[in-house]
Amino acid sequence: MWQAETESKQWKFDRVMKEIQERNVDAYIYLMKLDPEKWTLLHDGSHRYGIMTTNISEALNSVLKKARVLPLKALVELIFNKLVKYFYQHREEAENCVHPFPTQTFDKFSRIEMKSREHKVTTYNLRERIYMVKSPIRVSRTGNNVYTLRINNKSCSCGKWQTYTLPCSHILAVCRENGSRADTYVPEIYSRQTYRRTYQANFHPALSENFWRDVLFNLTFYPPNMKKERGRKQGK
């Protein structure tokens, strides 16, 4: 069954790639040259926790949107001050956290747990810990789906457990059924201890130029050779 689920995902991936090939051959050739592990959730080994972006630039763009036109010194000071502010806020939140997970993770875990109470669990193989979980029928005539849960393989046919590594509602339903602790299936990366260690670093105020140490080299730089365009300079 597990092999069939993997083959089904691979079939969907191949179908999408075929569609890309039909629409734009150049795009298809470009993607096929890349390592699938670096841009697909199917082949990432669950190491990206469902994150679709390829780097941190998307987050930096929104944070530093108004700082792009600043001089170099002002830009460095702004980035430094924002880091100090972020670390202080998250450090205080981590120290005051009373839940086993950070607030955002705990709220998400609680929503998943509430959803799991509507599921119906059927045990198929207790030794290999294979279960069938059925979702309820919605008013909109959706739901009533059947999922296969394999706890020994840490997999669910919904794919969410493998993608996000956070337990899905189906495994929480099984835990409630057999009386086991659901938080044992939450990875260490989501724990309160990891959250605290992430923001335990301390920053120190930058001294004024009068206290800077002398260096044994001269820093020489020139402005870029760029032709000024007509009209008002764009900030985006």
C-alpha cells in the first residue's frame, strides 16, 4: 500500500511535468536539468517542512522594502536594529511560553486535534500499526474520505504528515483511539526548547566610530558606472 501511494504521487508529478512540456518546452528542459530534491516536495525527503520557497530572499524583500534606497551605512544599521528587535521579541515569547510547543505551533496543533475528533478509526493491523481513518460527511457533500495510516512508516495517505512532519488529524484520531500521546510524534524542531535555543544569542550595541579599532588596510570603492534614467527613481 505504501508503495502504491508513492507511485501515485510520482504519477501526479509526471503528469504535471508533461503539462509543462506541452505548454513551454524551454521551461521543461530547464526544470529537468535541476535536482528534483531542491525544488519539489515529492523528492525533498520531508526536509523542507512544506516550505515552497527556494531561499530566504522572499522574506527579506518584504522586510527591507522601504530600506532599498537608503545609503549603505543606514541600510546596515536598519538591518542590525531589526535583528535586535526580532530576537528580543521572540526570546521573550519563548521564555514566557507555557505550552510544549511555541504559540504558533501549539495553535495549529490544537486546530488539528479539534478536527481529529470527527474522524472514525478502524484498526487493520495492530502489530504493524496500520489503521484506516474516515473523515465525516460535510454539509457541502464533501468529506467521507478514507485514509491509510502507517505509524511504523510515519506516513499517511493524505501526505501531510510526510510533507510537514507535523502529525495530521488522522494520526491524532488514532492516538485518541488507542490512548497514546500525540505529542510524541511531533519532531524536536517544533519543540519549545528548540525555539528557545534559536533565539538565545545576544546582540551588543555598536560602538561609535571613535572606538573602532585601526585596521591595516585601506578600503577604496567607487560608485557603479550606471547611466541615470529619466524620470523619478523607482523604489521597487
